[in-house]
Amino acid sequence: MIEPIKIEEINTIVNMHYDAFKGLLTSDLGKDYITYLFTNIINSEYGICYGYKIDSKIVGFVCGTSDFKKIWDIKFKVKLAKFAITAVINNPSIIHKIVKYLWVHYQVGKIGINAHILSIVVLNNYRKKGIGLELVKNFSTFIRNKNLKSYLVNTDANTQASKFYFKTGFKLVKTIKFFNKKDNWFRYDL
């Protein structure tokens, strides 16, 4: 069953995201940052997090926004900077990830679509059962109800996630290379 994530379920999806995206900037910034991000999304009229539950256990979720720029207001940017500074002090090697993040999002801004899936995770034991597709469908309904025609999602190139997005009907709109790593940006048209 799919239903909106409640604030009291935040820790569950934070842990799922953290475990699924180890080595990526959001996880490097820490669980407090991810909690702050998801809380902002849930509390915003521009954001949504849906969870897929089996026997009351969240086995997958999607979080995103109908307007990325509205979620990332100045208050959020200041808080992000504080998380980034703390993370760099603890692990200076992530500076390149922060630079990449800023550069990639500058490039994506040129696409002109603000709606965006920020995180989608399905636990390993529940993959290839149609859960990811159902989460995408629910997110699509949220976007459609905001009278928007398309949204974006990104992932590392050459991953299972890229194959999932192609299979689900997303169109590759941009591959951004930064040093030796590539990110695929996909658009889904409603």
C-alpha cells in the first residue's frame, strides 16, 4: 500500500536513503542533513514523500518536489552550508563532491524543469516487484495535480537505476560528466 510518509516515519526513510546512497554527497553530509531535507519536503506544499508499505513496514519510498527552487529557499541554503562546512571539517575529501553538486545543479537549471524526484529507494529484497514503478506513478500523480507536464530525476550513469528509468518511460535529457563520473538526468513527461 502506498501512502504519504508521516513525520514520525522520517527516521525510517532517512536510514533507507543513507544506506542506499553511501558515498554520495547527501549521505556524506550526514543523517541530520537528510532528516532536515525530508522534513522540509514533507512540510512544504511543494513537496511529497510517499512510502510503499508491506505489513506496515516501509519497503520503498519516493521524495520529491513540484518546485525545486521553492524548497531550496535562502533558509535552506544557509542550513545546507552549515552541514557542508561540518562535513568538510570531518572529511576534507568531500570538497570535490560539493563542487560537483553545485556545478551539476547549475547545469540542470538550464533544462528549465523545477519538478524533481530527489530520492527513490526500494529495499533490495523488494526490488523487481513493481514497487519502484508504483512509487513513480504516485509521484507522477502529485506532479500532474500541480498542473505540471514533466519532472526530472538523476542517477549515476551505467547503473541499475538508469536501466529502470529507461524501462519506465523516462527520457535521457542530459549526461553531465564531472571528472571521471557521469550523471544521467532523465525527464518524465506526463
